[in-house]
Amino acid sequence: MKKYLFFTILNILVIMMAGCSDDPNYVMNRPDVHEHPELTDIAGFHSYKAPLYWSIYEACLDQQDLPVEKQHFSLEQWKEVIDWVATELKPHGYDMVCTDGFLDTQCVDGIFKTHYGGTAYRDIIDYAHSKGLKVGIYDIPMTYTCAERDKVPGTEYSMGSLLYNPDIDEVINPKANEPYKYIVMSHPGAREYIRALIRYYKELGADFLRFDYLSHYEDGFDRNNIVGKGYGRQNYADLLETIALEAKEQDIMVSLVMPHLYNDAEIEKRYGHMIRIVRDTWTGGWLHTSSHDRGKIYNRWPNLNNQFDGFTYWSHLSGRDKVILDGDFTIAHSFETDAEKKFCISIQLMAGGPIAVADQPGTIGDNLKYYTNDEMLALNHDRFVGKPLSDVVNSEGSNVWYGQMSNGDYIVGLFNREDNPKVFNVAFADLGISSPMKVRDLWEHADEGTASAINAQIEPHGCKIVRLSK
């Protein structure tokens, strides 16, 4: 542990001196001074494709300024959304609804959460299943809200015995106040609690778990702010390993949210099916998709502040049967132009990420068509994962993405992040693609003949996605 504290203090000093660069072509070179914890591989762990689903995120965001006791989402509201998803989105492959943060959770009985926003998880799940939809549940797994005298399931350890003890635990920020009761993974009973939590959600009928606040647990930092005690890299690794082992046993997908991704995500890429690579969506729009702190990379969560930079920088981690990169939620009605809406959907699908619809039936307007382009969604169904020509953020090469479908066809995406029209001239040979090829535009649903290159002028904040076949 003393070795860990030395490395942690050294890393904090390096980060404070390095910070980030104002150079738009700056490439992060995170100091590799974090302790390497003991890690084990889990064979066959990355077996899921990126999910297509609806999230309650925007509905929660709408209530964030209300007192907790007035924040709710009733069963009738859930039924309205579930019916809408089943009718409008499920035919195109969106097969799940998911809870998120903000709304209060309750334990009506037992030690685990039973209600979300005043509605029983069981009722949400039962109704979703009746409509052929799966359910995902958001939680902060290393916390609990039950009584400290309660027992960890299957043990004689009390829940209170899992908490930080200054007499035996060394943490990074011992004087920090925390909003939650965090368990310490080195304490007896901690692993049993995590395993029991995942089994509980599986028995409820959940198929997807979205686990949050990981950076706060690992070292207690959020960018340069102290937000928690920080339980250390080995406790953090043990937490994610325990989650991953039980998730594989229960056949349930796990998404890791707010991770620092230290040491090139050595822990998260091993133990998460999906990892967040960008800050929260908040109100969405072009800011979240491309312009927020464009070209800037930070040493801690959130490493990047817009989707495009996030997908570009972390593109080397993803691929078939590898970790899935998550660009957070999409709010189609938050964009100003049709081009921006197509751009947002396209970069997520080109990068092999999920599409998490956060628009509500009453806010989506006429934007459903951007979520339901079946020629674009075919990439997700095929588990396609593309790569940029260059993973240097904000470089010219990062605006050209390409990859291959399982049947041999190629997908090429050209992205214009600028405020003015931009001309692209991309020879297929430069992408390692034999030419000539038949070209089909996936947003225009139009065949463009046979060619050896793409020469196109793309509108501001727009894109062109083509499928190449022999």
C-alpha cells in the first residue's frame, strides 16, 4: 500500500504540472506511474454487441432542480415509454429500456434497491418483458443504502463492517467527505456483497447494468477536484474483477461509467463490456458531439469532452470481441440541423458504439427517422467496428473512418466538423481497399455507381457514409 501511495502522489504531481495542452493536435501521453494491480483474464468475456436502447436520462434531467421527494417516474409513464419503444424502435433493433441516475431509489425490504423514482423495478421489468423488451438498471455498486446492521447475504458480516475504517485502511484523501457509503473491497464480505447484488438484479430480470462513479471510488478525483477518499487501485481492480466474474456467470452485460482509464484502460478494457469515453451528454447537441473542448485531452475523468474526440482517441481499444466504446446518450431534438443529427448517429455506429435514445415521446418531434435508418443500423447488427485513418485527435485523418462488415463489404465515413463546407478526396487504395467498388450512400439510400475513390463536398457539421461492395 505504501508503494501505491508513493505512485499516486507522484502521479498527482505530474498531472498538476502537465495538465492539458492548448495545441489542437495535442495527443495525450498519460504518465504511466500508476500501480499495476494483479489482474486476471476472463476467457470469452467480450461476447456482447453494442446495445440499442432507450434511456430515461432526459426525463431525469428535466427533474434535476426539483426536491428529491418530488422527483418521480410513475409506472404509467414507464408504460407510455415502453409502448412507444416497442412500437416505434423495437422493429429496428432497439430492444431495451434503461434507468439512470438523478431519481431517488428506495429499499422497501431487504438490503437491495427495490424502487426507482417511486416505481418498483419489478413492475417496470414485468411490463417491459410483456412487450418483448429487456431492462437495464443503473446503480453505484460499491455503495449501499440499507442499515449497517444488516448482513451481507450468505455471510455473518454486517454491512457496516464493509465501510472505511481509519485504523486499518489507507486511502488517498482520508479527510474527504463522501455522499455515499462506499464499501472497501479488501474487507471480508465485500466480494460476497457485489456478487449478491448482481445476482439480485439478474433474478429481478435485468439484462444490463450501468455502473457509475468509478473514478470517485478509485482515487477520489474528478479532473482536479477531490470528491472522495479514494480507495486505491487494487481495491478498484478487485471491484471490477468481482463484477466481471459474476456478470459472466449470470450472463448480464456491464457498462462502466466515469472511469479514469488509467494505464490505457488496463483494468476497464478487461472487466467492462462497455466503457464511457466522454463526459456526460447533459443537454446534448453539437457541443457534446464535436465542439466541446475540441482537441483537448485530460489526464483524469472525463478524459475528453466530446464524442468525436473520445471515439478517435480510444479507437485502438475497440473491435470485434473487444471492449465497446460508449459515447453516452443521444438527444436528437437537441441538434440545430439535420446534418448534425446524421453526424451524431453516424460516428457512434462507425465506432461500434451503442445508440441510447434519450428523447421522450413528447420531445422527439419528427426526429425518429434518424434513429431508424436500417441501412445504418445494419452496422450495429453486424457488430461492425470502424477505425479512423488517424487516432490523433483533431487531425485530418481522424475525419475519415472505415472498416469491414462480416460479409466483406467496407463502410467508409467522412466527417466534416467544421462550420464551412469541406471537400474530401479519398482514394480507396489509401484505405487498403481494392478498387473499383460499387458505392452506396447509406443516408441517401442511393447507389452511386462504381468508383475507385470518394470525391465529395460535405456540408458544415455533416457526414457521408457509404457502403462499398464488389
